[in-house]
Amino acid sequence: MKQFLAAALTILLMTTGYYHLADENTSDFEKWAKKNNKYYTESEKLYRMEIFNSNKRMIEEHNQREDVSYEMGENQFMTLTHDEFVDLYLQKLEIQQDLLQEEIPQIQLEGLQAVDWRNYTTVKSQGQCASGWAFSVSNSLESWYAIKGFQKINASTQQIVDCDYYSQGCSGGYNAYAMDYVKRVGLVNSSSYPYVAKNQTCKQSKNGTYFINGYLFVGGQQSTVQQYLNNYPISVGVDASNWQFYRSGLFLNCSSNATNHYALAVGFDTANNWVIQNSWGTTWGESGHIRLYPNNTCGILNYAYQIY
């Protein structure tokens, strides 16, 4: 019996050792692919592995620099070139200039220390669909209901993608037009109209459950956006061209004059740095968020709209 147990233990140790050895011999690319459920043909695997290794080197070199204020990190975009990332996740529509309202409502500005609405809406993932504009509005609606009515909802983003005919679904859209749709038609719950990350024919033939009273432009100045952020989160247009591998820290590497994505401003800290909720899942950035330098970093003051 003792001999049997000893033999069994030896086999177990050998087996365990084998698997440890096998795991150690697995490349970083293969570990990443397994973790992210990515499967490639042999020919594409070599191509994607080359991109992965190139991105990995770039991230490591960036993080070794002492003149940067943010860190990069590996995430779900590791096997995409920069051009592929922009093509798949950022929109190409030109911003409609008539969206920008010149008259900003007059408000009484007061000193605000910091605002943080991160716990009032959930970070989601848009997938390979340039629908950040729709998520910024549906998440804005969710946070509005949570803050104003103490009601937790999960509003349908796919309904906006399919049914806002002024926008172009997975090719991009406009936050103000989407807000106008929510005001007129209302949204249903995502359980009855789930997100599928692709364009569909609109399936909502009657009014939804969740409405807003209206929306207004609150951008232009940091102090104005901060004051309105004291009430609810704000949908903002941004330049996210270089957000691909952001992991943490304060980000500045973007244009204040370009808009190719929409996100949700959920607060600012005591140093006036913006806290922005994105729609690329929680494995990206700081649990799905990015912090931006003050003022019009990445153009967040250009197309800032808030529902009411």
C-alpha cells in the first residue's frame, strides 16, 4: 500500500511539474490569447503575434520613461495596430456644427472641491462597434435615474444604435441627437433589447420606459462643466486616438480639436483633473476609466451635453 501511495505521489509530482514547465514555456502571446478567448488560424497567428510583441515593446519602453505622466498596459487591444484600433473602435463621422449651442445657460458658480459619480453607472464594453456615442447617453441616463430617483436601471444601448436615425449605428453618431431620441421615444431595459455590437433594424415600435425631460449644452469652459457635473454626469465628445493602451495616470496625449469618440464625464478631483468613464470594459484603463488633465484636454469641453 505504501509503495502504491509513493508511486501515485511521484506521478502526481511529475504531472504537476510537467504542467508548470508547460506553462513556463507558453509565450506571452499565447497566455494573452487564452485569457482573452482569441483564436487565430496559423497564418494569422504569426501576424498577430508580431503585432503583439511590437505593442508589448512599445508599452515597456513607454513605462521606462521618466517624462510621462501616465502608464500604458496590456489589454484586449494587444493584437491590433493603431490603424486597426481606430477603425474598429472610433467613429469617422464629422461632428455636426449645429450640435454646438453657443448660448450656455447662466449659472452661479461656486467653489467645488471634487465630484465623483463613478458608482452610479456601470462600465460596459462596446465591442468592435463604434457606439461610444450611444453608451455615453445610455450610461448618462442610468446615472441620472440613480442620482435623481434612487432607481437602478439598465437602459438599452442597442436601441439607440438601431433606432436613432440621425446617427449611423456602429459607424458613429452624436450624443445630442441620441438624447433627443431618448426624450421623444424613451428607452426600454437592456434585458428586452440586449446589446449585440452590430447594426440591426430598429425593433422598438412603441415608446420605451425611461425618458428624460430634455438636454442642454454645458461645455465651453471648465468651470461650467464642473458646476453641472455637481448635479449629474455629462456626455462628452473626445479625441481617443491614443487611448489604446492607457492603464493609469494623467493623460494629455490628444488633440483638443478632434472628436472621434464619446464617453461620460463622471467627475473631477481636487486638482481639477477630469475623471471619464469609457465603454471599453473594466480591463482597460483604471477599471474602465481615464483621468485627463484639466481644461479642454482631448476636447471634452467641445461637445459636452447633460440630460435633465
